[in-house]
Amino acid sequence: MPSLREFRSRIRGVRSTRKITHAVELVAATKMRRATNALLATRRYAQLAWELLRDVQEREEVAYHPLLEGRPDVKRRLLLVIAGNRGLVGAFNQKIAAATLAVLASAPRSTDVVTAGRVAARLLQRAGAHIVADFPKKDLFADPAEAAPIAELLLQRFLNGEADRVDMVYAD
């Protein structure tokens, strides 16, 4: 049977672990609150952007623009995959990887992948996807300028005819 000293030592250890766990919970809650606020700040912009795109698509008198032309025969496809940088979010990255692999399985063989986020690149490389570019990503896109290189690559490949269709896999 353990002695009184061993019981007290064990109680101190449990209390210490509880304090550390509580501190980690506070830090995680603060980070989550900050990320949620940043996401909510962009939601209205995203809604307006989709409304604008739907409005442009419905108009018949829209002037010719290469990004609005339809390409009925899709031979080459480009897929942008946005995932997290760390593996500590479990199902978040796994669901994005599963959705990407499902898209790749149903797509023609000539599908190139562009990734943003370290986890997406690692998971898709292991799965044998053809990754043409991998962009570093902060935990949140705080500035549109950080997304500009990705947009430039996608636009360039589409306008040059290297891709007939560009799709995106992300978590909403």
C-alpha cells in the first residue's frame, strides 16, 4: 500500500497537470476567438462577391471576357486545395484531403494540384497527386496581397490554356 508521502506527491502532480491544462485551454480559446472574429469579418465580403458573380453570370449583355468564356471540353483541370498548416485540427485536414482525393478520382488524369497549407501538400504528395505549386500560408489570410501569388498562378495557367477548368477544395 502506498505511503502518505506518495499520495501527497501524486496529488501535487495532478494539481500541477490541471494548472497546465487550464493554461493551454485559455490559450486555445483565445486563438479560436481571434480566428472566429477574423472569419466573421470576411463573411459579408464573401456574400457580396458571390452576389456580384451571380449577377454578372445572369446578364446577357456582358462583354466578352476570357474568364467568363465556357470551355465545354475540359481536358486539363487545376485544383486549388486550401488546408491547415498544422496537424492538430484532426478532422479538418482529413476531410479536406478526402474531398480532394474524391475529386481527383472522379476527374480526368490530367489534373494538376496547387496547395496552400503544409498539411495539404504532405497528404496529397503521399497520395501521389501531381502538385505543381505549394504556397506557404499563414493560419489566416490577413491580407489580400498574401493570396495574390496564388491567384496570379491560377489566372496565368487558365488564360494560357494550361487549364480548362479551375476548382477549389476548402472548408466552409
